[in-house]
Amino acid sequence: FWYVLITRRYVQHTQGSTSSSYRITRGSSKSLRRVFFLLMFTVSAVIRSTVVAETETQTNSELETSDFTSEIGVVVDPPIAPIEDIADSAGGTETTPSFDAHEATLQEPFTPPPTEAMRKAGELAAEELQRAMRDRVVTTLAFGSCNKPEDEQPLWTPMNRIKPQVFVWLGDNIYADERLRKGVWTWKGPDQTKVLYDKQLQVPGYKQLIESASVVGTWDDHDFGYNNAGRENLHKNKTKTLMLDFLGEPEGTVLRKREGVYSVHLFGPPGRRVRVILLDTRYFRDPIHSDGSML
């Protein structure tokens, strides 16, 4: 607009001059236009830089008074303020976790996990207790067999009344087998066998007995594996481990290491000892109706 206005005024001013002067005006219009455009570009650049500077100043001022979150969701780190000031500005009490409770927890005495030496010490203490119980004078022995943990067991009451020093399991201490059909039996497996033994250990009368009496035992077919089983039982070593665990036999003993569960036990002090001999009539026995001998 300004370019057109100035050019027209310049042409009108020179129209009264000679034609050569008019031609000079027409020829000079291109140079005038170039100078004018350069001047306008410079002025525009100066104005733009001024507007940008004012905009940045206004944006920084808004960020300082905002909640430190920009419009595009970028969180700007706020200036650090004391916790008390933050709680007061929120209009409530301080909700930060208490470091005193955490420090108190750290100051509690540390209990190390059981080590191998501690475990062995516990086993030795148990063995010493068993040895002391075995060295007592034996006046009464009790026996039991054909036991089902799932049934009522009222006989523990009179047995505890006589206070035996030794109790002997004679076999079929649990029934860990089941009949599939006539003449065909199977073992219930290690998990169910352990469940039955654990259930027996929780019977109140039996728990009372084993606190005061030494317990030993052997097995018969139903706790050995299945009905009328012998050496053909493929699970006999597993059932042996489960039974010895139930009886509380320490690890590493001769009874643990050898085949079968036959054993000899001595009770009482020297001169008044009682020897209990238990046979294993299952682990080495030939199958029924085979040509094997009784021995």
C-alpha cells in the first residue's frame, strides 16, 4: 500500500517535467521498489523479535505461578520447599511416611537364618534326649498295630494312664493302599502316605504318648506298600523313608542306610537293660505262590 502511494505521488510530481525526466522516473521505479521491500523486511524482523521476546517473558511468568504442569502434560520440576510448607499449602496435615518407624525397624536385632552347624546341633540335642529316655529303667512296654488315623482312637487314654517307657508299632501302622478290584491292590502314593502319617502325629492321645515314651516299630503289608506285598514292591524304599520319618529315626543311622527296617533296640541302664528285636517280614519276602522258601 505504502509502495503504491509513494510511487503514484512521485509520478504525479514529475508529470510536468520533460519526457526524459518521466522516463527516468519509470526506470527508477524498480530500484525504488527494491529499496522499499528491503526496508519493510528489516522493520518486520525487528517487530517479530520484539513480540517473541515478550511472549517468552510472559510464558516464564505463568510457569512460575502455575502448578508446574505444562499444557502438553510435561511436568516441570518445582522449586524445593520444606515438607511443612507443602503440608500447609495442601490445607492438611503432613502425609509423608514417618522415617522414625523405618529407622526403628532397621535397629531391631537381626536374626540370622539357621546354619548347617545349628541344624546339626538341634539333631544332637534330639539324640541326647532320646538317649536319656532309653537309659531309663523300663518297667512297662506297650504295643499297637492295625491303626487308622482317620478313625477314633480311644485306646491312647488308658495307655497313657499306665505310662509306658517304650511303645512299639508292630505293623499296619497306617493303611496306605486301596483295592482296585478283587485281589488287586495298589499303593496310594507318597503324598497320601505322608498325609496319613502326619495325621497320626496330630492325634492328641498319641502326641501325649510320644512326649514321654521311646517309640520304635516295624511294618506290615498295608504300610509297606499294599496288601500281601513283598520284595516285588517297587516303592519299598520310599515307604521305608516315610515310615522312619514318622518314627523320628535320626538321619545317617545304620537303619537309614541299610535295606529293610529290621532293628534291635536296647533300653535301660547297664544291668537292667531290655532288648527289643523287630523283624521285617516284607522287604525281602518272595511273592506269594512263588517257589521261594520261608527264609
